[in-house]
Amino acid sequence: MIALLLLLQAGWTAAPSQPTVGDTIRLERSVQAPPGWRLRAGKLASGTMAEPLGDPAVVATSSGDWVVRYAVVAWAPGDLRLDMPQIWRLGPDGTADSLSGGTATFHVASVIPDSIRAPAPQPSLGPLRLDRASTVPIIAALLLSAGALLILISWRRRGRAPLARPRRSRSTPTCPTRAGSPRESRRPSPRVPRRGCATRWPTRSRGP
């Protein structure tokens, strides 16, 4: 065991000062060590009265001290005593020494009022039945949506103007005159082919 100039300061402190059942309690202890030395805290075992909430934290302060911190939770009221794990001191040359963790004592208050001296557990409640939702709002919403859709469709149909069909124009056939200029026939007939003009105005045959 190496003592050197290492001094273990007085015991563990609990914060908050008046914790209740289920609260997070921080147990801290300060240790002095010369420059170059480090500390390593052991793991706190779980118990029926209290248990740790994670791994311990070792923090170096600006004054050269080391703070070992445990976060625990207590499940029973009253004065609790926890056996803390060992604290290891590690030197720069590989030297290791252990310090006794000691005992942490703190008081935990109950969350049950003092007026109830002997609280008894209550029986479990039966399953809760869900209230039946009314279908009236759903039906009303569907009817409203359908009415709005019908109004929109009818409005769009009325807004469209009917397209006018193009009329077929009956053209009057024209036939060339003897002088070569077009002339409209007195009796137009769309069914008369254009070759009828040739039969009406035959061409003269050239003589020998």
C-alpha cells in the first residue's frame, strides 16, 4: 500500500439534501492527489433498497482534486446505508493503490403523506371500455362532400358553350365560256360533274 502524499477527505455527500423515493440522488466524494496521478472508481452493485443509474464519473477540478460521483435511486424511505466500491489510485509510473470506498449514509423521504400510517395496496382496476364513437359526423361529412362534387360537375357542364357545327357551302359549278372567261350556269346543280362543261361546249375540230 502506497500512502505517499495522498489524503482521502471526509465521507460521501448526498444531493439533494432531502430526496424522496424515486428521485435521482448524487453521491460525491472528493480526493486529493499529486500531479500526474489519476483515479478510477469501481462499479456500484445493485441492491433491493437502491441501485445505480449508470457508471460512476471521475472529474478533475481546477484545484487539483478529484471528484468521484455516483447517481443512484432509492426504492424505500428511511435512512439508507450503501457500501461504496473501492477507489483506485493510478500513478504515472504504473503504480496502483486502492482506497476503501467506505459507507454512504443518507435519508430518503416517503412520497406518501404522513396522515396515512398503514397504506395498503389497492386492487387493480378492470379493463376500460372505449366509448363508441358516433357515425353521424362521418355520414354528414360524406353527404356534404358528395353534394359539393355534384354542384361542381353541374356548374362545369353549364359553363361550356355548345360548339357550332360548320355549314357545308354549296358551290355553284362554273363552266368556261367560249371566250375563255368563267361563267356561272343558270341552273346550278352540285351533282353535275365538271366534265359536263366539256359536253356543253364542245371544242371545234381543226380542219386539214
